[in-house]
Amino acid sequence: MVRPQDLWAQNGHSRQFRLNEIKVFGNERFDESEIGRWFNFKNGDAISKDILRQRSVQVLERMKERGYYFASIDSIVYRYLKDSSQADLHVHVDEGEVTRVDVVSIEGLPNADRDLSRDLRTKPGDVFDQALLQADIKYIIDYFEQKGYPYCKIEISELRMLEDGQADQGNLHVALEVDPGPKVTIGEIEIQGNEETKNYVIIREAGLTAGEVYDQHKIDKVVPKLMKLGYFKWVNPPKLRWLGNGLGKLIIELAEGNNNRFDGVIGYNPPEANRRGFVTGLVDISFRNLLGTGRQIEVHWERRSEQTQELQFRYVEPWVAGFPIHVGISFEQLIQDTSYVQRDLGLDFRWRFNENLAFISEVSKRDVSPDSLGRLKFGIPRSSSINLAVGLDFNTVDYLRNPTKGVHYQTSFEWGRKDIDPISDTDLPEETDSFNQRRLSIDFETYVSPFRWQVFAIGVHGRRITSDEAIVPITEQYRFGGTRTLRGYREEQFRGSRIAWANVEYRYLLNRDSRLFVFLDAGYFFREELLEETPTEIEDAKFGFGFGLRLDTKLGYFGIDYGLGEGDGLSNGKVHIGLTNAF
């Protein structure tokens, strides 16, 4: 208890003063420094009577949390220093005896759940902890909500201190009264607010079915599951309406966003030495929820350099045969400079274990057709390969467009068999026409928000290919550099059989969808090349830095990055401008 009349025990003054030091008297089990921290004063703070009374109550609450329910502050005396504007606080406390739990009883439990009391953390003989008791009550409620009792109620029917003359006097008797309420089966599921997305798609993605027993654990996952799809602006937690006869209606309210996307990027690379400046570009068209069925179509075209273009097409069929398996068909064509044309045809599978984890696999066929320059200058043969990839995708990112927390990790391993067309290289021995290849891919991104409206985004990525071939050919090497990998450099400026890059961004969020940021990128590549018939290792590390903006506008999602690579002056920076239009 706090005795207000004793808080200012000297001279009855109530004016403010500056604190010099807190001294505690009468404490036995709590350190003086610990009690001082609980007051949360700093030397030099101005202290008034009201503030001191509030902080004293906080100190006693901390003691109660430790089981000292009879603790009190007998008096607080202040003593002025020679400088009359400062004073020491002398706090006199009486800790009292610690309160322990004598008995914990639970009434109203069904016979099948009698053993539930064994799982509680509040046990006889332990120091009584009010927060722990509240946690136990929540545990019981959660237990019944997950077994189909959403209307479960618990009351503390008795919280009584044993009186003098009783055994274990001063200990506490705790009694809880449990009312599970009716068991509920989900009879109906109603969706409100959807205009395009079909009801069955939303119910399927939410992981719910009519006729199942109510489970609060599954209900709590509905919002993050649906928001992760990217179809909706917002989703409210489901509401339950009692229908009677053990049935309830689940109501899910939401608002749809724009599920289709047009993404355009224009980049300009300024002239360098004997190279004239040129424009690069990218166009992405994505139908992420085709006709409200969850099907996807993606078309991608990109001009990476003056003579390099890429075209991609992909179609995804979700929930094949009613299972959480997505099947995709893809086609890619790459025209690399004037060296070769590469075509890939793939069939991929994605099996979702839960809302965060998925198993991925892909079977693909790749054909490489060199032109005369690629065949003579780079020694690129005509080839075809069959590849099998398996991997995992783990994603807990909270908001896809502008994340504030979460982790996204994806890794895959690919094995391939490559066949060389002997017509393209008559000098190649027949027994070496086929080669085994192995690829490893790792992507890790994390988002941390240390303060409101501020986010650190960190990404680490790696690629590696090994082959039975003496030298990994240029057609199989990875390329990186530019907007999405190493900013401050040209698109796909670097290549290697081993590459890695890291991106670090400090973001200031302007709103839910917009941000300013500065970035630091680092990249590494390694490859072997035949120089005068001798294998030669080539490796290097590169760094880039700059700033950027992502802004949600009426015209679309606008983005601009300005990056500087090693040795670049301000006039040589790489500018990347993008506009994503959702419709």
C-alpha cells in the first residue's frame, strides 16, 4: 500500500525539485538498484507530488508481480542538498511476506478434460503470479476454442487468503469456474465484399469447410492466408453468428484490390568510352486472379542491352484435383547478343504444406542454338538438356508490396543431363557428348522494423553451377547486375558459374504502399575461361550504392532508383524508372 500523507514527510512542502539520488531503506529481497529502476527516474528529473505517487504505485505493482502482495511504501522523505534545487529521495519500504499458492481448483470441466489442470503453470507451493494466472486462464479458453467451444467463459470464483489459525496461513486459495458453452459446428460460410473472386476460391484458400467443428486456431489464420494471396486490400477477422442447434455461420468481410498488373521499366545507360548510350526496358503483364478463379497468366518481355532480349510466358492452374498443388507451364526465349538463342520449356509443381511453407519442383527442357559468331568466337555448340529441380519456399512476409516484417527464404537444387549435338562440333569426341550438371540456388530476404515507419530490408542471394565439362560454357553461366540484383551497373553486366549478391536498404515508409530508401549493394562472380587453351580463373567483387523511391499514385505504382557503381561520377549513375499499373 502507499500512504499518500507520508509521501512528503518533510515540512509538508509540495513544490517540485530536481532529483539527485534515490536511496531505499527496509528492503531485504529486492536490490536498491532494482527498486530505483522501477521508479524510472533519472538524475536531474523534475519531480512533483503527483508524479511520485504514480511511480510509487508502479513500484508496488512490480512487487506484486513477484508475489509480494502485502508490500507497502511506508514513507518517502526528501532531503535537500546545499543546492536547494536538488534533493535526495529516501524511500522506506516494507516488503511483507511472499504470497504462495495453496490450492488451485477448476470446476465445470467435462470429464474428458479433467487432466487439463496438470498443464497449468500456476501450481500449489509456487509464488503467486497474477500474470501467470491470467496466462493459464487464456490457455484454458484457447484449449476449448480449438475444440469447438468459441463461447467458453472462465470466472475466478474464489481468490482467498488463508486466515490466521489455518494451515499455511497467508497462502492463496485459487478457484476457477469454467463454462465451455455449446459446441459449434460451422454450418455456413458467408463472404462479403468480393466482386470478382469466386466464393469457393476464398473459402478454399482460407482453409475452411462447412460442416467442420469450429477451431479458433484455424480461424486466426484466415486473415494472413487471404492477405498473402495479394487479391485483397483488407480482410477482417471472421465473425461467428449463432444459428442454434449447435450450428454457426462464419462471416468473412473483405475488400478486393486490383488483381491484374502492368509493369513497365525504362532504363538509360549513359555512354562509356567507345560505347554509346542506350535504353533498356522491361514489360510485365500479370493476371494473378484470372476471372476470379485463382488462375494466373504472366507475360514478361525485357530488353537488357542493345542486342539482348528475353521473352517469358507462364500459366498456373491452382488446386489441381482439389489438392493444394499448383501446376505451372512456362516458356522462355533468350536472344543473347548475337551469340545464341536459348529456349526453355518447363512444367512446375508447387505443393503447399501450410500458409508459410511450400515444396517446389520443376521438369524443364532447354535448347541452345548458336549462330556463326557464337560458334566460332565463343565455341558454343548446339545443345539440349533435361533438368529436374526440387526446393523449398518459406515465406512469412506480412505485406508483399511494402513489407515491414517477416522472412522469405527459397532454395532449390537442380540436376540436369546435357547432350551436345555432334553436328555443331565435329572435333568433340563421341564419348563426351553428354554431361551432368548441378545447380544450387539460394535466396534469403528479411525485413525488420526497429522504429515506426522505418524498415531495414536485407537480401542475400547465391547461384552455383557445376558440370562435368572442363569449363562451364557461357550459355550455362548466371548473369546479374542492374535493377533487381546489383544496382549502379548495367543489366546483366557480369556473369559467372558462381555468383552472389546482397542488398541492404534503409527504408522510410511514407504510407502503407510508399517509401523512400537508400541502398548498398554488393556482388561477387567467379568463372573459368580458356585463354590461349589454358583454364584461367576470373573473379571479382563489385559494390553499388544510391537511393530510390516507391510511390503509390493514381497512375500506378511509380518507382525510381539512382545507383552508382565503382568509379562512377554523379553524371555516370544508372537511372531506373518503373511504373506498375494495377487494373
